[in-house]
Amino acid sequence: MKRNQPEELQALQDTIYVIGGKWKLPIINSICNGNKRFREIERSIPGITTRMLSRELKEMEMNKLIKRTVYAGPPVLVEYESTEYCKSFGKIILAMIQWGKEHRKYIKSA
Amino acid sequence: MKRNQPEELQALQDTIYVIGGKWKLPIINSICNGNKRFREIERSIPGITTRMLSRELKEMEMNKLIKRTVYAGPPVLVEYESTEYCKSFGKIILAMIQWGKEHRKYIKSA
DNA sequence: CAGGATCCTGTAGGATACTG
DNA sequence: CAGTATCCTACAGGATCCTG
């Protein structure tokens, strides 16, 4: 009754790679919540540094998770938005949030 | 239309923490697929070392994702199985696998 | 505002060998 | 079989300051 073959394991590890690390999911979450500007996103994620946010955004743009648009100013405006592709990850994130909440109760009731 | 509050962000980061890293999801996946023995799990995940598997299994046991049972031998047998709690993560993993497959196509068609 | 440049550190994770 | 014990290092990620 094996469900997953090596190919599926590969797909799983791909996903882990793409959304891995400490910040990518919170960033996706923030953008999906309507935050568009750099500082806005930054402020919505306590603890993140500009350096990390900058790096992650670039990577995520390369992976087509987000779209970056520059409005030539002045003032220059930059907006980030999640792609449809990224949004397809949204429900997974919601499930993870639910699970995280359960986890807290579960571990405490140890 | 904000969906997530800080508390939700916290839950998300909790989840990332618990199932984070390179190997925990593949391990969960392997065990959910019916692998029970240490070497069996090890062989099912190409690239993992005994050291990492050992460490991750311990952590996951502490977090009640898996249950470890020792059958006093000889030969001594050890079996790992996923808890119900862990299985509740199963559908999230399946979704991630699906997403990973799509990702491959999506990026290639760049 | 939107980042880039530097410098620094901890630790995740790999390699290898060994044990009961 | 089911792991421990060491040793090692690359890199994720933090702190701080700077630029157009």
C-alpha cells in the first residue's frame, strides 16, 4: 500500500526547498494578506531584517512566487504581489496554521 | 480583509519549526508509507545519514509525531510509527507533493 | 522608501568510524 | 540491526551601516 514513490519524495523535497527556511512562508503569508510594499511587509513580520527580506524576495521572484513591479517615481514605488501560482500554496499555509495551533495545545497537554 | 493576525503568524512559525529542516517531512512521509524499522526508513530516503535520521527521530518523538516501540529480543527490534497527530499532517504533505510536481513544470516552462 | 554592502556567528547537516 | 561518538564546515541568518 505504498503511496509515494521516489519521484514523489523528490517533489516533496522540491517544495521544501522552494518554501524552506525561516521566512519564506511568513512572507508569502504577509503578501497574501495584502501587504505590498517592502517596509510594510517588513513590519508585518517581527524579527525579520531588511537583508533577509531582500534576499528572500529575490529568490521568490526567481521562483515565480511573487511579482515585483516598479512604478517609476518620484517617489519610486515598488509593489510585490503574489502570483496565482503562489496563491495555490495559500491553502497549504492555512492548514499549517491550523496545525500549529493544535500543536501548541497538544504539546502542553503532555 | 486581513486574514491572519500575529497569533496566526506565530502558529505558522511553530509549524515550520516542528517540521522544519531538510529531513523531517521525508521521514514522516516514509513512516506514513509503512516503513517501521530504522534501516528501512533510512534506505527509503536517499542521502540521509544515520546520524541525521537518529537525531530527527528523537526530536520527532519528543514532539509526539512518532511513537517508538522496542521489542526486547533477541534480536532486539525497534519500530517507529506515526501518531494520529502526525497523520493529521499527512494531507498537508500530499498537497506539498502535488505542488512540488506542478512547480517543476511551472519553472521549466519559464 | 527600497534596498545593498560588510562582517560575523551558530548550527544544521555531512563524513567517517565505532558499539552492543 | 539500531544506533553513538567525533570531527568538520558551509551557509543560513543576524547586526550594523550605507546609498540612490
